[in-house]
Amino acid sequence: MPMKVYFDLLSQPSRAVYMFLKLTGVPFEPKPVALRKGEHRGEEYKKINPFSLVPVIDDDGFILTESIAICKYVIRKHNLPEHWFPQKDIEKQARVEEYLHWQHFNTRANSAFLFQNLLIIPRTTGKPVDQEQVKNYRKKVARMVSQLGSYYLKDRPYLCGEEISIADIFGACELTQLYACHEHGVYESSPIVKAWMERIRKETNPFFDEAHKMVFRTHEVYQQVAAKL
């Protein structure tokens, strides 16, 4: 039986796992979880993931709840190509690990908090955008983008070397969240980061665009929503 994958493409980590599985051709049974309907908080879903988060896999009874762990598990189980997450070269593996640990409080946190302060929090609370918070996170995002360019992409085409890895999938999914709320100009202002984003989108399509349909849709309607806040 193919493993079951519980996800919502509104979630950046869900998109990363979904794209990765599609790119590698690993078979899976999609089990969409509608975050907007609160399905992740239901008692049935909590039996699968007590943390009420996505994504999650159920591989013949083996439950795994963290997106990066899921990708590493799939790579090892299916003996996928080394470039996704190196197994034999410990230095190359360490480079991928370096980014994946760094991203939690940098690419992921800063992009997500800027998005939330511009769109999610005002919509759920009915309160106006907190411009001081937005200003604060814009600075953090700008610093993060600068670090992506000056360290991770300084002398290589991908975040961790000469070939695409899961680090690139996770990183691109997090940054693309900024496109939804019209903050993509921050990373597009860096030629090296912009070129990397375009490279990843091109190399992972059609799955990149498929996974990001709702992000692109949100980008289109954001101006209308923002005008009403």
C-alpha cells in the first residue's frame, strides 16, 4: 500500500513534501486536510497527529509528523539520488543539515510572521495591520534574504552545493509565501536570490506551480482584501 500523506497546500511544509514526492515519483495516497475548515483540530485527525499540524505520513502504520523528517525518511527508504540528502559524503550532508536547521528561525519564521501580520492576523481579528510589527519583520526578512545571498548562495547555484537538495525545496516554499502578500520584492531585489528562486521554480515545474496555486490566487486578491482592512 502507498503511504498516506495528510497535507494542506496552504501550508509551506506541506507544499515542500508534496512537491518532493511528486518530483521523485514516490507513490502516495493524498489525504487533504482543510485547515480553513478546522479539520486539523478534529478528534479523528488528532488520532493521527496529536499536534494538529500538517503534513503527516502514515506508512503502513508508521506515523511521522515533521516535514523534514518525512523527506529524509522517504529518501532513505526509497534509496533516492544522493543530491536530495547526501548519505555517503558527510560534508555534503552537513551542508544540507546546516540550512535545514538555520531555516526554522530565519527563512521560515520571518517569512511566515510577515505574511501573518499582513494578512492572517487582521483577517481573523478584524483589527488593522500592526505597521510596527510589519516594519520589524520586513527588516528581518531583508536581513535573511541578504544572508541567503552572501552565505548560502555566494559561490554555488543551490543552497547547499552544485545540485538541488531538499533544502532548496523547503527554502523556496517558505520564500514564495511572501508572494501571496506582495512582499516578494524583498527577495527579488537580490539578483542572486531571485535567480535561485527562478531556477528552482523552473526545475521543479509543473509541480511547483501546482503546489502554489493558492499562493498565486492569494496574490491576485490580496490588494482587494488589504483595501478592506
